[in-house]
Amino acid sequence: MTPEEIVARLLYRDGLMLIIDKPAGYAVHKGPKGGESLEDHFGALRFGLPRSPALAHRLDRDTSGCLVLGRHRKALATLGKLFKDGRVGKTYWAVVEGGPAEDEGRIELPLGKRDDTRGWWMKVDPEGQPSATTWKVMGRADDNGKPITWLALEPLTGRTHQLRVHCAATGWPILGDTIYGNAPRTGGPALHLHAREVVVPLYKNKEPVRAMAPVPLTMQDRLYACGWQGEVFRLVD
């Protein structure tokens, strides 16, 4: 990724916070095995400040969409508390295999680590951390003879891989999920999970900051099939 490419993914900018459109396929920070990460390119987002911005939260490697960065330590502390207290609104779009019979609902399943050898892989665990997700059906379609559903998901808690595990455990795994779903390790569709919108109540006497990330090309065909009408906005210059 070039500096120009990451700057082009900017969705929002002020003196405290940046929101960028994270591309799928990038880890947000270096893992134990190293390798390139999105964080390596944050220097292009300093915009005159002495230090690069830093992550206020995380997204999975294969998840695209709204990623919030703090521009300095004080901003990061404020943002960290907002995320920890569950005050940041997050809406994800997903395309799932099959789908619920109802039009909306709530999933409450505690989550814990699968085992120490699997890193951050998670499972439903009665002894795990409480985890809650609300969902709403946005559209349904047939994909080569198999039903698929477009969902808007809102995680009320922030557990690792929460949406992926909750959808899979409820019987409708996210399309393209190679860990919790039915996708092959190679050659299958991309993970159809996108952080569509984030709402950050950063300023006491102002409306919350809202940002929306455009749908990646890898999800557009199936969303169109489910009734999506396309985008009505563009990225900032």
C-alpha cells in the first residue's frame, strides 16, 4: 500500500480522530509471525502532527470497513474509554449462508478462546464472556441454488470474532468464513463481512461523528442480488 492509497481511504478527519476504510486482507497490526500490517502505513496519516495515529480498536484481517484511529495519546485514551463502555455505535453488513426465518432478533451467547494453540479463535463457551449481537434482515436472495441473506449486525459487546461465531453458531455462517463457516481455505469467496458504519460520541456538545465505508467490490454482487441499491456517496478527497 502506498501513502497515496491509504490517504485515499480516509473517511473522516479532525484534530482528535481519523476514520479510514480498512481494506480486507490486511492485519491491523503485526502479529506474532510479523509481516506487513496496516499499522505500517499510518505515517502517511500524520497530517502535520509529530506522531502517527494509532488504533482505537481492531478489525479482523479479512473484515473491511470503518476503522477508528486516535491522533495522539489523549485522544486515544478518550476513544478507548468510549469503546470499552460500549458507547460507540457499530453497524456491520454481512451476507450469510441460509439465514434466519425472522426479520430481526438478538443473539446472546458467551464466548471464550477455543484453545491456546488456536490463538484468537473463539467458541461458544458457557463459562466465557457475555456477548450480545442484534441483527436485522436487509434482503434475501438465491445464490446458485442456495439461499443467502443480507444482514445488518450490531455488536453490543466487543469480543474477538464475535459476529462470525454468533452467526455460525446460530446456523447461518458468514459467506466466505474459512474458520467458522463452510468456505474452503483457498479458492472460495472473500469473507462477506464489512464494518459499514461507526458512530462516535466524541464531543460533549456536538452530534456524534458518523462515518460510512463503501461496500467492497467482493461483496457487491451478492448485495445487489439481495436488493441493495448501490452507493450514494464517495470518499473524501
